[in-house]
Amino acid sequence: MTDTNKTASLTVPGIAEPIELAMHSGTLGPDVIDVSKLVGKGLFTYDPGFVSTAACDSDLTYIDGDNGVLLHGGYPIEQLAEHSNYLELCYLLLNGELPTKQQAEEFETTITNHTMVHEQLAQFFRGFRRDAHPMAIMCGVVGALSAFYHDSLDIDEEHHRSVTAHRLIAKMPTLAAMSYKYSQGQPFMYPRNDLGYAANFLYMMFGTPCENYEPNPIIAKAMDRIFLLHADHEQNASTSTVRLAGSTGANPFACVAAGIAALWGPSHGGANEAVLNMLAEIGDESRIDEYVAKAKDKDDPFRLMGFGHRVYKNYDPRAKVMQQTCHEVLSELGVEDSPTLKMAQRLEQIALEDPYFVERKLYPNVDFYSGIILKAIGIPEELFTVIFATGRTPGWIAQWNEMISGSYKIGRPRQLYRGPAKRDYTPMAKR
Ligand code: CMC
């Protein structure tokens, strides 16, 4: 962040002189007005939903929502999706640069060597009902990791932070697969270290001790890409939650558990599950117009899931890659004429032409096609957001680490109080 030598001048009724506010520039994106001094003048800024507020500075990810641009460490997501892989992107997010061949191999070995979870953690799963939502399980078990890894909880120790990052990235697929296996009443599968990250996840999901299971490399590649497309997305709700929790000094496992909870909602990571539920509810292409009309009706709370984004006012660049991956997977599985895909494509076409969506710049987002791919792979809908959480883990931990290794304050927003003014307690007999 650099000072711009520019200032913004704020005239406030009741304050004689205009208040001069410093402005800062980043590498890309809008300048920011530094309002941190306003509290000293007895003023707060007001921005519900943080729509105009930069809450931190960061080197990791840049989004230009108007032009549909997403960069990690400066690299466009389309190039990363085509030429890179998930673990390489994890390395980039954690270290700021792409790895050399040797660094990439060492990193992959490190992650591979951390994929197993403590045997005692399996007991933890058994406390849940079999029909528990896997996101409920993930909130619990990821938070519980802090009870297992006391040796890496000193957040002021760089090595501890690094080991924790590796543990989280390595263990998330294992925990995700365990939450699925538990719901099926099947035995947990230990990770296989001869497989790549995504292939190992598929193995832990779909393998059983009874027979050999070799993951399809094309599906494994698609799975890797799904993880990659979710890896980081700057200060979204779950990442901001991780940062806010982390700003108190809480341990990173607890912070990531908080991020998982925030991700669960249908406005955020829960949207991929909601897209499939919505397509199932629509049921047939002939009913699409009816649902588009519902989405446009202000008296109807229904929204087209998988459309719209707080930041993208253009096509979400991840959605474009996801759409292409969707075709690759469905073609590999021989189900390219799937009615769900056809319905999704028709819905997209209608929405992109409808003035309501055009005027509001509501384009398909990352969640629109991911669910169709995951369903085709055989992953149940309740697990979709868990896949998102797994993919997002390097972003959460890299953002947390960036905050902890720099200077930061406890996050403590203020409010515009609209409740009753001070009044005396009324005894019950007089109420
Ligand atoms: N269907 C119908 N109308 C919509 C939709 C939608 N999906 N999204 C926004 N609108 C309308 C909204 O009613 C409002 O209209 P008006 O100006 O007439 O009141 C206008 O578009 C602006 O919407 P907003 O709610 O002010 O926008 P927001 O930035 O607060 O919300 C959003 C962004 C993603 C929560 C919202 O677009 C939405 O609910 N989308 C569906 C859920 C979804 O797909 N979420 C996944 C987001 S991408 C993955 C991730 O990052 O988690």
C-alpha cells in the first residue's frame, strides 16, 4: 500500500473545518480513503454489508468485478486453470510465488505426508447422527483439530503457522470424505499416498476395502480444477470471518471452522447445493419461464441460485472455466445430454437475455455449473459445499497467515444504535 499524496476532504455539519482524509493506492483497483481517524472526531462510517469498505490490505488475490477478472499472485485464473494445478496454486497463495520444480515436489510430498488424521478423530464422527449435514460435521471436526495438534498452535511462530497450513490443506479432503462415508455407513478409507491430491480424494470417497478402485484421471483432473477454482476469492464472507476470528488471536483451526460456518449459507458456498435443488424443483425446461418470473417478482423471496455476485458485474471468470469443465466431465461420463445440464443451459440463456438480469448485471457465478459436475461425478448434493470448503482452505489459511504475520488489530466494527435511549428499569408489576 502506498500513500497517494491525495486527500479526500469531508465536510461534516457541526465541525468547522473540513476533515482531510489520507488516500492510499494498491497495485490495482480503486484507491481507498483512510477513515480510521474519524473516530477521533466522534464519527463512524456506515456501510452495512461492507459494500464500499476495504477491511485490510492483501497481496494474494485481485478481483476486477466489472471486467470479470480474477488474479492470484497476479496470474489470471484462466491461465492457472489451464496450465497449473491445485497444489501449485496452494503454494502460490502461501508463498507469494509459483514454486520451482523442486519446491513443487517438496510441497506435494509435505502435503501428502499430512493427509491422515488422528485415529481418535474417527470417534468424534461417531458422535454425529448418520443423517447429519456434512457441513455440520465439518464445522465440528475442523474446529476439533485444534484439540489434536497442540504442537502447532503458537500463532506467533512462523513454523507453527506453516505446519498448520499444510495440515489443514492435507486433511480437509480426508475429513470431507469421512463425512460422506459416515453418512453412508461405510468404513473410512485411509488416504493413499501414491495418488495425487484430487485422485486421493476420489479414492477416499468412492473406494471401499472390498474392491480395487482406481480414480479416472479425467475426473481427477476435473476435481483438481474444481478445487483450484475455489482456492481463494479475496475478502468474501467466509474469508472475512476467518480474518475476524483470527484477529482475536484464536487458533487457525478454530478460525477455519468459523469460515466453514460462514460458507455454509445459501448466499455463499451453499449456493452450489441450492442450484441443484432449484433445478430439481424446476424439473423440466417447460417450467423455466415460471421460475424466472418468480425470481423477478419482488414479493417472492425466490432467487435464481447460481446467479449474481456482490463483486462480479460481469461473467464470473470461474464460471466460464467451470462450464468448460462441465462439458469435459459429462462427455467423459457419456451423459452430455443430461436433462439437468440442458435445463441449466436454457436457464442461463434466458437469464442472460432477460432485461431484469441484464440491467442488474446478474451473470452465472462459480456455483452454477460446479454442482452439475459434482453430481455427475457421483458426489451427493449435501457434500457440494464441503467440496467448496476443501478448495477454499488454502485461501482461508493464507489470508489468516498474511494477517497474523503483519500488523493487525482485533476486528471490532461499530454500529449506528437505534434502540431506546437511556431509561429507568420498570418493575414487573408496573409493565
Ligand atoms: N435472482 C434474482 N434476483 C437477484 C439475484 C438472483 N440470484 N441476485 C440478485 N438479485 C437482484 C436483487 O433482488 C436486487 O434487485 P433490486 O435492485 O431490484 O432490489 C439486485 O439484483 C441486487 O442484488 P443484491 O441482493 O443487492 O446483491 P448482493 O451483492 O447483496 O448479493 C448475492 C449478491 C450473490 C448474495 C445475490 O446475487 C444472490 O443471492 N445470488 C444467489 C445466490 C448465489 O448464487 N450465491 C453464490 C455467490 S458466488 C459463490 C460465492 O462467492 O460464495
